[in-house]
Amino acid sequence: MFKIISITAGESHGKGLMGILEGIPANLPLDAAYINRHLKRRQKGYGRGGRMKIESDTVEIISGVRWGRTLGSPIGLFIRNRDWENWKEGMSDSPGSEGSIPPVSRPRPGHADLPGILKYNQDDIRNILERSSARETAARVALGSVARAFLEFFNIRIGSFVTSIGKRSLDLSTSELSPEELQALSERAETSDLHLPDESREADFRALIDQARDEGYSLGGIFTVFATGLPPGLGSHIQWNRRLDARISYAFMGIQAIKGVEIGGGFMMTRRPGNEVLDEILPEDPPLFRRETNHAGGIEGGMTNGMPVIVRAAMKPIPTQRRPLRSIDILTGETVEAAYERSDVCAVPAASVIGEAALALVLADAFLEKFGGDCIEETRRNFDGYMDSLSRRFRDTF
Ligand SMILES: Cc1cc2nc3c(=O)[nH]c(=O)nc-3n(C[C@H](O)[C@H](O)[C@H](O)COP(=O)(O)O)c2cc1C
């Protein structure tokens, strides 16, 4: 049923992160520089910790690409951890290095630490935190950029912007924005280290993060990710797990610290009557049907309807805080302060880039499910044929 398989491996302070993507057709133009550009975007952002200054991620394409084009075989990617030199002993696979660094024993509220050691029978929280860390998302962004390159081949564009951090929030509704207006917001956000589309609010948002850093606590926020240029009919109404909105929510909830996902108007729609939030269907050049609003966020009945897909995601505050919360030492049973390791104060701008990767992976999967193709030329033929047949079908009706 699903056409793309993606998997990541790697620990935060291990040798590096790996990703494998299977299902991308042959002959898609792809180079490492394109992936690196998106890896760099993930690392930026006001409020990130010292780690991001150490890591400057670059990808090594291990397999699946020859002379700038995909081969149709699994695409293997590797991102080396620059910090590995300092962790060779502490993260060694050799039993001889056991005990070379002290165990982490004070679980952080909100992290995977406590449930992880209980489930995996560990005495050292490091054996959990190394993998639960959002460093893993470097591999996900690398894989997502391959999916994104595939979508761009069909003029499908993905973008994002941050709309709130802590109590600071932009008053911004996406329900009436055209694809061009969405793109413009994303381009504006791209020039901001807060990934904010409104320059006039930057100082205000920045001050909030500065205050959190000074006082030793962390912040979450909300971001929007969208895709434009999608054909109608990706996803399906026929089974719950084929609904595109279900698949998007799954992928977004799979991002560390994401605790809420909305499609289009989401929760807002519960407060307004149907005649205000259901998007009327109006004629346009076939195969398109014009909508003056997009409260549905581009998805009806689990399928794209031709309008931009719009996703909003909520990120909770980062669990590692310089002023730690109370916890229990798992080795001594004492009440202690939770562990602190160099950490982000706010990572909402980075999360929006990770959200783009999550959306790209889901959409590329749904696109290939509909159009198939072992090589990109075949996918193109199938796509063009579908779009032509939709145009022809409605040409005489309107
Ligand atoms: C881009 C990004 C950066 C993050 N940076 C940190 C960090 O520096 N320190 C931390 O404790 N958590 C960080 N997190 C959040 C944790 O990874 C996450 O809260 C943890 O894995 C527990 O998962 P859960 O919050 O989904 O339950 C980050 C998350 C993202 C998406």
C-alpha cells in the first residue's frame, strides 16, 4: 500500500546518523548540495543550544545515486557527528570502554528518560537519551529532502513558518491565503532566525526567548507547514489508515516534542457554524474547482482537493532546562534535580523545517501510491495522463 519506506538509525553522540529511503523512482536529479541546504536550515534558529554550533551537518550519499541521478535502488545517507572525537570512549561499541564515563541517573521530566529505562531495563539513562534525542531528525530531514526533490519535479512546493512561541503569537489565519501568499510568508520566514514571517514582531519574540534563557527555562510554540501545487486525489477515503490527514498527523506526531496537529482550520472550526467554515465549490478552469476559502486545509475525505495542504503543529517546551525540575535519582532513590546537558531553549524554528520533511515524506508516498513509476519519466506520464483526463472530463460540462 505505502510506496516509500524510510528508516533512520544513529545516536546523538555516536559516529553519525543514517537514513535509508526506498521507493523513489530512477532518474530523479539529486545531489548532496541540495540535501545539505535543508540540513543547514534545520540547524538554524534563535534559541538553539551550543550543540548546533559544533555540528555543521553534511550528508554523504552512500547508495542509490549515480552521476547526479537516482537509480531506483534504496538511497542510503550518512551524516557524520562532528562531536564523535569527544565521545569515542563514552559511546564506543567495545565492552572494553564500559564505565569510561559516569552514568546519567537523574531522569528529566518530559523526556524519554524514565519510561525508557523502565521499558529497556537500563541503569544508565544515556542508553535511552542518545536515541530519543531530536538529533535523529537530521537523518529525517535528509530523507525528507529527497522526497522534496521528487515533489518539486512535479512543481509541488513545501514551506513553513512559525506563528507562536510561548505566549507570543501572530494573528494569522491561513484559510484565505492563495498559494502565492503562503509561499511569500515562507520566503519571509526564511530570512528570519525565528522563522517568523512578520519582521515587526521579531524583537518581541526574541526578548521572550532571551528571558527564558536568562531564567533557565524552555519554551514551545506553534508552526505551520504547507504544500502547494498538489493534484486532487492523493490519499483515500476508503480506509482509515489511507486517509491523507491521518498519515500527515502520524508523521507530525512522530517528531519529538510535537503534541498537537491541526489540518486547516482544525479546532477553530468547532467554534463556528458550518456555513462559515465549509469551503464552497465554485467553477474554475477544469480540472480545478475554485474555493474562496481553505478551512479544510486542502483535504476532504482523506484526499487532497487541489487546494494547498495546510498543517499546524504544537511543540511543547524542551524538557532539558538549565533550572531543572525535581526528579528521582534512579541509582540512589534520592529526590534530586533532573540532569542538565547543554540544550536548546527553544527549537520551534528548527521543528518547522523538520515538519517540512515529514510532510514531504507523506506526500511523496501518497503521490507514488497514485501515480507509481519505476523511473521518473513513467511517473510523469502517469501524472500528466491523470491531469489531462480530469481536464477533458469537465471541459464540456462547464
Ligand atoms: C528540533 C528539536 C530540538 C530539540 N532539542 C532538545 C534539546 O536540546 N533538549 C531536550 O531536552 N529536548 C529537545 N527536544 C525535544 C525532545 O527530543 C523530546 O521532548 C523528547 O524526545 C521526548 O519526546 P516527547 O516530547 O515527544 O515526549 C528537541 C526537539 C526538536 C524537534
